[in-house]
Amino acid sequence: MEFTVNLPEIKEEIYDIKDFGAISGGVISNTKAINDAIQKAHENGGGHVVIPQGIWLTGPIRLLSGIDLHLESGALLLFSKSKEEYPLIITEYEGMKHIRTVSPIMAENAENISITGEGVIDGNGHLWRICKRFKFTQKEWDRLLKKSPDTFFETKEGAIWFPTRSAFEGYKMGEPKLDDEREALKTASPYYDFYRPVMVELKSCDKVLIDGVTLENSPAWNVHPVYCTNVTIRNAYIRNADYAQNGDGLDLESCRFVEISNVKFDVGDDAICMKSGKNKEARQIKIPTEDVYIHDCVVLHGHGGFVVGSEMSRGVRNILVQNCTFIGTDVGIRFKSAIGRGGVVENIVLDNINMINIPNEAIIFTMGYVLATFSKPEEEVKEFDAEDIPEFKNITIRNTTCLSAGTGLKIEGLKELPVHDILLENVDITTDNDMVLSNADNIVLKNVIFRDTTGEKENLYSEISMKKL
């Protein structure tokens, strides 16, 4: 990859939060002390705001230019949940404008910022998140019902439980239209708990570093850089419970010049996910996700190991993923979109990917992905323009092994525009269901082996090009 990712430059000045009145123990809120330290360091040209060993309860933290938020070994930064400290705002979530609360850690239009150290950041996400019955044992489900016995209802997918009455009623009500933003926020206010935030929200920032820390238990997505440049994430541990609803690890949206390395993911939704906005609204902003190098990462659990979409309407391109391991993710390599998104996903290479125990597809390209809660199924979309049709093309997967997958390769494109120009080279997948292909064109397999789980049968494709499937 021929691009440079610039690291932040931080002054070597120390600002210990204890010097600003912070008190450890996890009982007294340190919101003011931490933000005062950040403000003082920023006014002095930047520096390292240090979170020492101990438990530090806090509300939202806003990073400013020139600031390194540094967590020493043994430090636990624990975020509170209070309506007073987390006001409702209009922000971007799932690729479009939505109402959310303020994020626990946020930055906007900042440069030279970082979150570093050996400590832990905990978003107290279980106080916010809904829970779906099928993800829990009976004993675990009974424990939830004891906490809040009358805030659940049945859906086609099964029961959904809400931690508070506010979240329960908000889900039933649905998010108000944003034509009048002030009125929308007023309407949403009684259902405050429904609008759970992304934990780390970095918007329109330059020279960003996340290094070494553990980021866990987020209310919604864990880390969400959007419209950022020069982003480095390395040596971190990003985790959520496997039942965490919308508990994505990293959602990189409309960013450029990015390196992600030596990061461990163990999450409740997509792990390493490339996004770039959703549908026509997003396409008005011409900022794709591009020039990204991901390497030497491990995903222990998630809906997908490496994922593109389904919000990809501004385009995703020039991505290299190397030397990564996916263990027990629902899907291994996952490209997803749908009619209405538009946008082009292209020039992506995955090299030396090792996967085991993938219950669904080892590799999937699907144009049939929708969230029933927010989107109409494809067959219900009667009218669309050419720009509403998404495109997957020029994607290479090579030197990749998967031991045990429900399906080896699945491609389901659109009749209006098939998934095309896909190369699999030196790929070895153990599965009893080799390929499921529809609306695909120029799918090339070179030295691709599908082995059945008994070890008695294998299909070898030394070189084949499949046209107009």
C-alpha cells in the first residue's frame, strides 16, 4: 500500500487528573476534573492527560487538539449513565442522521489526538443495551426478567428485553422524523434510554491514535471514526459480550489513510467493519473510505471478521487486509449491501487470512442485506435510480484457509448489476456446501479447494472463470 499514515504529535507535558480534583473509587463522578485537565492541556498546546491506577467514574469526555488521554496500567475509566450528563443530539449512526445521546468519548474537528496506555475503558453498556432472547440461556434470561419483568415483548425473531421503561417505550414509538430537529429532540426526550450512544465517536479529526488500551462494554458501537484522516489503531483490545446488540468493534466510516494492526476483537456484532454512509442522503457527501491497511489482527467472536457494509454508499476502495485470524465468527469475510445504497466497493485485497469454526459462510458477497426494523426488503423496493444500485467489483481473496464453514462461498448479486470480477486464489475451505452463486459474473477460482468435513471428498478448481451466473 503506497500511502503514509501520519501519527499525532503530542507535547511531552503531563496533566494528572488527581491534580484537578479527581477522586478514585468508582463512586464520585470525575467528569469535571477530567475535562478540566483536557482543557488546561489544550490551552497550553497539548499534552498527556493521565488516568492513574484506580477506578475513575466519569461522564462524557471531549478530546481536544493536542491531547493524549493516557491510561496507566491498573486504570479503569468507568462511564456513568445519566440524562443530565448525556444530552440527546443529532449525529450520524448507521450511515444516516439519527438521534443519539452524546458519546462517552468524543472529538470533533480535532487534530493530534490519542487514547493510549495499558488501562481499561468501560462504557457501562449493559445499562443501555436491549437483549434478544435467542442469545441467552434460560437462566440468563430469567435474570434479566428479575431486573425488569415488564419491559419485553415478542417479535417474529423472539422476545426482546429492554433495561428500562424509557427504552422499551422508545422502541415501540420509533425515532421521530428529523424535519424539525428541535421538535424531534423534544419528542424523543421521554424515551431517552432508547437512544444509546456509540462509545468512542471521532468526527472530522486528523492524526488519531488508539494504542494499547482495552475498550469494552459499549452501549452501541465501540469505536466509530467518521470523516477522519490519518487514523492508527494498534495493540488494542476491543471487546463486547457476544450477546451485545449492535456491539460492533470498529466501524471505520468515510475515513482515509488508516492503519489497523495487532488489535484483538471479541464482540457482539461485526468486528472490523468498513462503512461509508447509507443511501441517497449519504451520497451527497463525496467521502469514501479508502487507503486502509489492516494486518496482524485476531477476531475471537463477531458477526463477521472483516466486513464491508451494509452502509457503503459513498464507496469503499483501496483496502489491504493481511495476516488476520478469525475464530468462530458467524461469517468470516463479509461484503453486504442492498438496493438503495448505491456506491462502489472495489480494489480490495485479503491475503493470508486464517479462519476456523465459521458456522455460516466463510466468504459472502450479498446484495440482499436489510435490517427489517429500518428498511424494506428488496422485493418491496419498486422504484429506484441507477445510482441506487450498489456495486462490488475487483476484489481478491488469496492465501486463505478456513477449517469448518457452513458454506464456502456465497454470492448473491442483483440482476441489474451482478457482483463481478472476484478472484479467489490459493484458498482452502472445509465445508459440506461448496458454493451458492447467483447474479455473479467473472468469478475466477485459481487453486481453490473445497473439502468436505469427513475428509473423504474434495473439489479442486485449478483455474476456472465463471461467467454470468
